[in-house]
Amino acid sequence: SMPDDPAQPSGRLIFTGLRAIFAGGARAMTLPWHAVADVIRQERDVILVRHNREVFHRFRCNVFADALCAGLLAETLAKEMRSGARRRQSRK
């Protein structure tokens, strides 16, 4: 679920190689990995912090193990996107 949303929609959190997608509630949310500056895991929550550090998206998992897996996967995907962007810039 997205506990910071007033309606607290439940849904499905999907990670692809390009973005995080939350499909649930009245609106879907997408966040490209290149916009993620930090991934924080607190208990059952996975928090994706945008580069401006003023906006973040918090997702609450049903169980602790899901939060561990989602946090690790999000960290890996965001890190890969950042390192890929640096490699492309160094080639220019």
C-alpha cells in the first residue's frame, strides 16, 4: 500500500529495468530509476527518494520479507541506472 496517500490505496508494486510502478487505488504511480537518489527500507516500508530530496514515495509491504526483497531490488536497479548513466557520460 501507499500509506502516505490519504486514501491509502492497496495495489501491486512492480519493478522493471526502467522504473518502479505502483498499480492500485484511483491512480497509478511511475518513477523512473534515474530519478531515484536513495532507497531506504524501514521495517515493512520501502521508501524511494527523488533527487530533489523533497519528494519521496513510501510503499508498505504486507510482510517484512517482501520489504527486504523489494528494498534490495530497488537499490540494485537504481544503482545500475546511475552507473549506466555515468558510463554513458564518460564516453562523450
